[in-house]
Amino acid sequence: MDLLHTQLAALQLRLSFVATDPIDWKFYVQACSWAVTLFESYLLCVISEFYRPDSPNSILWRGRLRQYPLYSKTEPPAVLARHFDKEAFRKSQLYGKDKAQFSLVTGLLKQAIDSAMLQYGFYAWAWGIGGGIIGPFGLWNLSFQIIMVIVYPTIIQPLFNKLSPLPAGDLRSRTETLATKLKFPLKHLYEIDGSKRSSHSNAYFFGLPWSKHIVIFDTLIKESKPDEVEAVLAHELGHWYYMHPTKHLCISQVHIFTILALFPAFLHAPQFIRAFDFSKAVSARPPTIVAFLMFQMILTPMEAVVSIAMNFLSRHFEWEADRFACELQDQLNAPEMSDMGERLGRALITLHVKNLSTVWVDWLYSAYHHSHPTLTERLKALEGFQAKRKGNVKKEL
């Protein structure tokens, strides 16, 4: 602990410039937030053509388009062509285009409003009007979020969706057998009426380390065969086997600790708070919630980079879970699972078709926004995992 305190003290010393150097923090926040917003807009769509002033019909320059134009494609990727009918693909493209348009417009509008509020001192004015009322709720809000993470799956969600024990049958038998072979501490196996509000399909697990619950959407059960649902669950249990949720939690805690380690230097810097139009009295002894709100704005570019890094890590975890499903037959010595990769591929295709997920995705847009590999990437990887395994088997023979 002494070493930790020493390192934290050294960090605060290095950040002492925050309280002494004349930095235009408002300009910094404006520049960074607009840069992130424009980058996100670029990932969706860029103005494609500029014309010569003296010749309206002559293109002077054609810009690079990224994600948005992909929604105009009329055919799916070749690897998926036989799995999509024209109507399903058309709906997927229209859905993606509508979401992109909405995201583009609302993103720019939100940034414009936030920028105006920051520039004209709205935050300082709002604190002057209601700070005394909302201040005490900061700690309560943090506690509320922590409690929600714990109670949502067991108490809140059942209020809006019905969790029913999965009926006896082939799927339940497959799931229980798989959990037993992997020594997964399955306590309850549920079917949830996800179709009540959406056609999206999914499956997940939750619970304490010694008592886990598996939840399968009714839409997944209706749209996929029992052996395909088993493959999806094998993928999910791969996350458990490799302790992906625990790793995510630990990395998130390091991320939060880093932010909190940086924060005191800004909390005790009056001129930092003054840069956002707060009064001298508030800036001299700023409420923690005010200082932290301003501090979060400073972190905008760093958080964008962290988001990309977390997506990269999450995608790596998805590859691992897919490979786990493909290699189950060797791990469990179960020849009946030799086609697990093929089953998982079919289930993923069904999920994407029914969820109207986009199948044409720009690589940079995906890296920034998606925590999962694209469907095309996953299918190619599954084929690679299976081909590699078959090659290893031949070598052994």
C-alpha cells in the first residue's frame, strides 16, 4: 500500500500543471469533442463529391465513403448469398440505412447542443440554480448503479419478461449434458419471452461463481434447431471457461482506477473549474460532482481510444469462444460434437437474418463500433478452426 500511495503522490505531482498553467480547457474540450463526433460521422458517411465552380457537371474531387454506401448494395457477400433471400437482405439493408441516418443526424445535433451549452456557460448556470438540490444525489446514483448490476437479472427483468423453466426435451437434455461435461455450475435453465418486445434472439448466463443460470430467448428456440442452440450455448460457455466476464471486470476496474487516480489533480485546480464559467466561490471549493463532470469532458479523446481497445479485446474473446465450441469434441472426447462449428455457423446466420443485422461492414467502422466480429469474419474463422483441427488430426494419424 505504501508503494501505491507513493506512486499516486508522484502522479499528482506530475499533474500539478493543471492548477498552475494557463490552459484553455474549454477550447480543448470543444476541439476534442468535435473531433470525435466528426470522426464518428466520417465512419458513417462523407460528402462524396465536390464540383468545379466553373463547371457544375465536372467533379473536382471525390471523397472516400465508408459505411453508409454499403447499405446500398443489392446482394449479400458471396459467402452468405445462399443463406439470405432477397426480401430478408433488403430489409436488413433498409434497417441499417435508417439506423445510420438516425445516428448521423442525432450525433451531430447532440454535439451541437452540447457545444453550445458548454460555450455559453450552461453548466455553471444550471449548478447555480439547482446545485444545492442535486448535489447530494451523486453518491446515491453511484450506489444505485452498483445495486442495479446485481439485482437486474434476478428481480427487475422478470417484471418485464417472463422467465420460465425450459421444458423437458431435446434442448434441455443437450444443455444439461453439456453443462455437466464442462462442470459448469448450472442451477436453473430458463426460457425468456423475448418475442414479447422484439424479434431479436440471444442466450446468456449469469450468477455467482458456484451457481449459474442460463437464459435462452424463445425466438432463438423457435428459429433454430436444438443442436444449433446447443452450439450457441457452447460458445457462451466458452466465455465462462476462459473467464472472459471476470477478465472484462478486472480490466474495467483498472480503467476506473486510472480515471480516479487522475481526478484529484483536477478536483483541486480552481482555474480548471473557472475555465467552464463557474464562479470563484464554486471554483475555490468545487463540489466533487461538478469537478468530475468537467473532468469527464477532458477524457473524451482518451475514452474514444479506450473504446477501440475494449472492442479489440472483446472481439478477441469472441474468437476464443468460437474456437472453444469448435474444439469441444476433442476436449470432451465427444465425436457427436464434431460438427459443432458448422452448427454454430448456421445459428449465427439465423441470428443475423432474424435480427436484421448488417452484413456489409466497413473494417474501420466495425473496429470503432462493434464489440463482436462481423458475421463474414466469424464464418471464415470457424472454417479455419475446423480446417486446422482436421489437419492436426491427419498429422496424428
